[in-house]
Amino acid sequence: MHPLVIISPPESCYAPQRFRKNQSCQIPRSEALGFGALGMAALQFALTGRLRWITHPFGADIVYLAHRYLSWGAVGLMLAHFALLYVFHQDMLGVLNPLEARWELTAGRVGLVCFLALIVTSEFRKRLHLRHEWWRSLHLGLALCGMIAATAHVLGVGNLTDTPAKRALWLGVTFGFVAILVYTHLIRPWISARNPWRVVANTQERGGVHTLELEPQARALHRWKPGQFAWLKVERSPYSLIEHPFTISTAPEKGPNLTFSVKPLGDHSAELANTAVGARAYVDGPYGAFSIDRLAKAPGLVMIAGGVGITPILANLHALEARSDPRPIILIYGNATWEDASFREELGNMKRHLNLTLVHVIENPPEGWDGATGRVDRETLIEHLPADTRNWPHLLCGPAPMVQAVRRELDKLGVKSRHIDHEIFELV
């Protein structure tokens, strides 16, 4: 909102008689909207650049969610900027034909179309059947094209660059987003190329999950926290855009090798599940804040997982086990079938070393099943979460519909939002 404050219309614009006679006051308002829109667009490069001073306080999943909503806001400001001129000053927009229009106005329209296309292809990626790697290349291309076109529009119009201070501001914004791009797509991959990893094991788990174990070939990963994740590339160039985030299953106390558990839900994850031993990999991390390290003073922990959402929960449990943590832990683990319950033997063994209450909830149980059935609903929570756990931290991870439903039920049971933390399962 900052850019909307520093450029304000003259006082006379608010007089009704002045407004009827002269709509020129709409020009500063439109400029303010355009200024704010371009500033917010430039900010998106920082939010998606995986800069630790941004991601560390909140978690990368929250930062990516903010990027999504702020992108909507930026495009909304762009549309409002155009709408004000269209309603009150159509003469300033010139002709629409790009062969006849002034170049700076055409640049502005190109930028608007790019950003609109970026929003549409992101929100409807699955409906458009865009593979992740195609979408990501398109996303980056549209963002760059839109930013360059919008900056050219600002420079060509000249209203926001007609003083040394304004020129310095836009020079700084441009330098900032270019520097982030260079770091994200050139410098960081170069660092990864100097620190490759090797796949030393590919273990098939229950539920179709495969666990890859990676061994460092140069510098190992240090200072990661349980529950954090990393972006993984296997048998690809470190400069490739094809990568996906996976939870680091290994407890920090058990490094330097890393393990990642992958369920083949898409093209890329299916490819990773079939990775051969000896394959070269690159790891970019750690990221995320879904960690029990932030909960050292909690009297106990409630963990609720669905499907492959067990992986960050499992990573945190590994750390608690390695530290011989005596606190009580209640884990509710929901799956469609008993065979889908990945790591169920491992979780059962953890009960020997942790004060762990493990509740399996099976939607379609096998014959003779005497445990909890159905979904993780209100009745399940009431039955297995005693009243004195309401002030414990509640860690949730799983498919978005499940997490949202569980959050609603926990709220009805009196668990305050500050005691609920969840990992966003899909970043895009």
C-alpha cells in the first residue's frame, strides 16, 4: 500500500464541482495505481527467489502463498490503472492498433496481457493440463516479458521518471529484480553444481512411496531443522527449471546423508520414484518452518497427517526420537486403506522410544479391523484428543481439503489458531 500513499491527488480533486468540470484529478490516481502495481510486480521476484531472510521467519510455503495473493493484487491495480484512464481519459490511451499506437502505450498493454496470462495459467494450470516444467518456464517467461514491458511503459510515458529522485527509485527497483534473477537462476545453480549429491539407495515403502538416500559428493547440507524441505533435481542440469520440493526425512542428528520420500503423484515424482542408484542429484535447501525446534517449551504435541503428508511429521518424530524427548505425542494418521499407510512399521517401532500415542484412521478398512475408521473428523478428534491437549501445538500436514476440514473442527473444539500449524502441501 505504500506507493498509494506517496502519490496523492490534489485537494481540489475532492470538490464535487471541480470533479464535474475537470476529471484531470483521475490522472494522479491512475499514476498511483500504476506505480503500486509495478512495485508489487517487482516484489514478486523477491518472494519467489528463495531468499532466506524472507523465507526463514515465515516458512517458504507461506511466502509462496503471499506471492500468489499479492500477484492478484498487482494485476488488480494494473486493471484499475487502465480502467480509470479508459473511463475518464480515453484520449490518453491512443489507438489500440499496435502498428499505429505510441510504443510506450503498446508496451503497457503488452505488460498487462502478460500478467493476466500469468495469473490465468497459474490458477488453472491443472485444468489446462500444463505439465509442471512447461508451466514453470511459461511462468518465468511471462513474468520477465511483463516486467520488461511495464518498465518500458513507465520510462516511455515519463511521468514517473521526470525527476532525479524518481529515476533513482526506478533504477533501484530495476537493479533489484535483475540482481535477484541473476542470483536465483545463475549464481545459486552454479553453487549447486560445485556440490553434487549421489543417490545411494532407492527403497520402496508402503503406499507406493519411494525413499531416496543421497550422499554428499562435496559439501554436505548443514544446519537444517527437522521438518524442513529442499528442492531436488535428479539427473538434470543444476540450471534446469525442473525441480520439486520434498521433505528431508533424515533427522539433523543423523546426517550427512539425506533421505527424501517421494510418492509418484505426477510426471516428475513418478520419474524420481524410478531413480537408479548412482544417479547425480542437486539439493537446494533447507527451507520451511514446520519444525518442532520452534516448540521446545510445549508440554506435548498433537500431530495429524493424511497420506504422504506423513513425511514432514515423520522427520520431526525422527528428531524427537534421536533426542530422547520425553514429552507426550499424539499422532493421528489418516489413509484411504491400510496398505496406503506408509511407514506404519517404522511409526510402530518409534513407540518403544517415544511417549507416542499412534492412531491409524482408515477410510476403507480391511476385514477384522478394530481401529478407527472413516475420515479424520470431529468424532475422531473428540475421541483421541483429551481436553488437556487443547493448548498443545497441533501440527497438520496432508491434502488441502483434509487440512482445512481438520482446522475447522479443531476451531470448534476450542483450539486457538495460534496452536495450529500446517504445512501447505502444494506450493503451486
